[in-house]
Amino acid sequence: MADDTELWDARYREGDQIWSGNPNVILVREAADLEPGRALDLGCGEGADAVWLARRGWRVTAVDISGVALERAARHAAREGVAERIDWQRHDLAASFPGGVFDLISAQFLHSHGNLPREKILQAAAAAVAPGGVLLVVGHAGFPPWEHDHHHDLSFPTPDEVLEALELEEGRWEVLLSEEHERSQTGPDGQAIVRTDSALKVRRINQPG
């Protein structure tokens, strides 16, 4: 865990705030109409998604490998008055996974140059979805234009590839969303770009009896 923890702690120490502070657009769109229950935010970063969910009535378990990020996230939640609704947990998801079952599990841009067995983590996430619950996986479709030193061990699967890798039990899940979409983003030098992202949303069928 030490190497990846140090990698991400160093990344967050590059600035007082790395991300925008706003919840991810696809999470807002796809979770806005869900009945609040228990949510798991994988790779929560500085906590914008977890705070947004908590403000909507969810009980959130929010997980990240970086202690620096989790400290910032907890301060964000306290400022928004939702600290009591969020359980911040530090996990190297390559080695441990939070316990419990959840009505919503969100994995937003769960990519890393470090040791991240993404497929196994997402399979564990699917196993932790409660009957009737939803798994939402959003990722990049490729490297940003300003990143030229590509890490060849980092892949960007399509929604169909994510679905196949989940190895979901036939007849027990329904696909609610499988798409690629464009998103505006500001680059490190202030340049406006358009990136392509992918999204997969599946629901565990609530079997009678």
C-alpha cells in the first residue's frame, strides 16, 4: 500500500484543491431520481460526490487510498453540515474492500498509474450491491491531450468491456445505461478541451421471495 499511498498523497499535496469541488455530472444525472439509501463512493477523492449524495439523504461510505484527500473531504463535509452522514474510510482497494451492502455503488474515474486491479475491484463492487441496487461506473475513454508520457499498463475499457469484465450472473442484472459521451474540461494550462468518457449503469434485479 505504501507506494500507491505515497503516489496519491503526493498528487494531492500538489495543490490546496485538485478537483473542482463539484459532483461528477453523470452521477448527478443518474442518481438524482434514486431513492436515498446506503451508498458507497469508491475513490472519493476530495469528497464532492459523497457530500452531494449526503445532502440528498444518502448514508455514504466514502473510500480513498489517500489520507490527504480524505482529510480534505471530511472538512468539506463538515462545512456542508453533512459530516454525520458520511463514513470516511481509507482503503487500498487492491488489498481491502469496505464491508456491507449498498443501494448505490459509484466508481467515478477509478483509474490509477499505480497497482490497481480495476476489474477485481469492480467485481467486488457488484457483489456488494443490494437487491434492487445500482452500480454506476464512469471512466475516461483515453488519455488527455496534454499527457504524452502514456502508461501502457493503464487501460480505458469501453462500457461493453466493463460489463463483460464484471461477470454478472445472467438473469440477475439489467443494464440501465451503456454509453460514451463527450465532456468539456479545462486543461492544466487553462485550455478548453472536449474529452470522451464512458458510463455503465446496472441494477441488481430484486428477485421475489
